[in-house]
Amino acid sequence: MFLLNFFSAFSLVYVLSTALSFAASPPAVEHHDPITPDASLNLAKVVELTLEKYPDSSWLNALEQEATALAQRGNSWTAGAAQAGLSFEEATSGTLHYLNTSVQVPLWNLGQRDAEQQTAKQAETSAQSQAAAVKLRVAGLVRAALWDMALANISYEQGKIELDITEQLQAKVQRRVELGDLPRADFLLTQSESLQKRSLLTLAEAELMHTRKRYTSITQMTKIPANFHEPLAALTEIAQNHPALVAINSQIQRKQAELNAVKLVGSGQTHVAVGINSDRGNNDERSNQTESFIIGVTVPFGGSAHLAPQVAAVNVELNKLIAEREHMNRELEQAHHEAEHSLEVNRAQLAIANELQQVAEAHLKMTELSFSVGEINLMDLLKIQSRTQQAVLNAKQREVMLQRDIALYNQAVGVAP
């Protein structure tokens, strides 16, 4: 544990130093995607800012609006819109008139209003859980983009160091060739090595630009946190409160509530009609006018065959969500296993890489001394130098990969920044 904490602290310092070099290094080609570290930003803030501009934000707002609309319906005292009716009848003789006015109101079936209110509650819960799941997904994109940049930047910075070392060696060889100490073929060899290093540096810079572009495409920002290091989550398995599981479970519960509400519609809504009938005789004989109060009830029946397709459609959606949850459980378990295994492997590989770097650097010093006194040729020196540079690059990469794997493990177990 002490060794892990030491490596984590060392990696944090290294990541900070490499992040600050993003904007300082001059580009090898004209195409350049600038990225600026910002000490006022942290990982959580970047995720929040990204979420505000993320395409799913409009969908999440629509879910909230839908939940509000369902709540308004469930809180209504009637099962639908009331209807007003007006009719007028007149006999052909013109001596008899009928005027009918009525108001018709649909009533909730037994338990139907409670079911509609429950649907509205589940819709609100589902909207909130969908927002949390989208936030975790955005966090995963941001995490991956940041650590991809960190790894690409290491290759780029190491490429510059290797080019500088090769050019210094080329200058020394050139001087010894001029003095007649080495053949001209050795100078051509170092010149070729320098050109290869410059080519690799150009490719490393191109990859760095690609990772920067991916970051800006995801976040719509050109600033990164000065520190995006994360502590390892204490979770050792996928918990039931994982945002993705909570989201799919809330959708299932909402669909179950919706299915119950649809079933309670039954054959339709019972309607109560209240009205007044005005019966007037001869226009000049107002004493013949009669007013009567009318109340009527309309009860639907035998509509199960017509409701069955709607019930079946909701049931299909429900079972599809249940199947998606089973797939998600398997995918989350697999992602957790891979993240945990990768973390363990990189812990072991980091210790080996650091030890290998120390051995390679010590070997290189001995080789350089041997070359300076003519004990070995230039080709052997270049081979050992290349091997040492690869060891140094691997050690630097493993340091960042370990921190990246911590972030990916947190993502797998559902811990948002």
C-alpha cells in the first residue's frame, strides 16, 4: 500500500508537469490544437460544464417536462376533459320549442387515479436517475479523453528528449569524424538516426493533436484541469446503486406503473351528464314553459378486446427493458473485472518498468564511456541507447497508465467525480 501511495503521489507530480507543458511546446507542423491547463478547474467541474452542452441535455429536459405533465393529469379530479352540449328543437308548426343544455364529465375508474399518480412519481424518479446515468457516461468520456492526452503527451515529450540526445550525439560524432577519429559512415549513421527520431516526433505530435481534438469535441472546451488525479474507490463490486442500474430499474418501475394504469382504463371511462331541458309551448303563452333537470350516467362495457393491444404494447416495452437490464448486469460485471485486472497488472508492471529503467540507464552510462574510449562501435551504442530510451518511455507510461486505470476502475463501479 505504501508503494502504491508513493507511485500515486509521484504520478500526480508527473502528470501536473506534463499537463503544464501542453501549451509550452512549439508544434512541429502548422496544424496545432491548443490546450491550456486551468488551476481553477477540477474533474467534477469539467464534467458539469460538459453536461450542460451535451446533446442528451435536451432529452433530459423533455423527461422532466413529461413527468410534470403526468403529475398534472394524475392530480386532476376528472379522467379527461369535460364536454358541454347544447341542442335546440322546433316543431314545424312553430308552436313547440325544446332547448337542451348539458355538461358531461368523465370519471376515474376505481384505483385508476392512484395508478396515474404513481406513474407520474415513477416518471419523475426515472428522469432524475437518467440524468445521473448520463452524467456518469459523460464522466467516462472526459476521463478517457484526459488520460489519452496525458499518455500522448508523454510520447511527444519523450520524443523531443530522444531527438535532442541523438542530435547531441550526432554533433560529437561529427567532431570526431573531422578529427579523423571516426569514419564518415558513423556520421551518416547518426544523421539517419536523427531523421528517424524527428519523424517519430512528428507522428507523436500528430497523435497528441488528435487526442486534444477528441477532448475539445467532447467537452467543447480548450481548458483542462491542472490536476485530474483520482483516489481509488473503496467499492470491490458492482453495487445496486450503480447509476446505470438505478436508471434501468427506474425505467422498469415506471413502465410497470404505466402498465397497471393502462389496465385500469378497462372498457373506458364512465361519464356523468348533468343538464337542463326547457320545453316551451306557444311563444305568447309563457305559462306553458316547463323546465326539467336531467342527470345521466354512461357506463362502458365489453372493451377488453380493444384495450388488449395497448396493454400488450406496454408489456413488450417492459420486457424489453428487463432484458436490457440483464445485458447491462453482464456488461458491468465484465467491465469491472477488466478494470480490476488491468489495475493489478499495471501495479506489477510499474515496479518492473522502474527497475528496468534504472538498469538500462546504468548500462547506457557504461556504454557511452566505452564508446568514448573506442572500446565499442557506434552501432552498439545506438542499440543500447534506443533500448534505454524505450525503458524510460515505458516507465513514464506505466506511471500514467496506473492513474488512468484507477479512473477507469472508478468509472466501472459507478463512482462519478
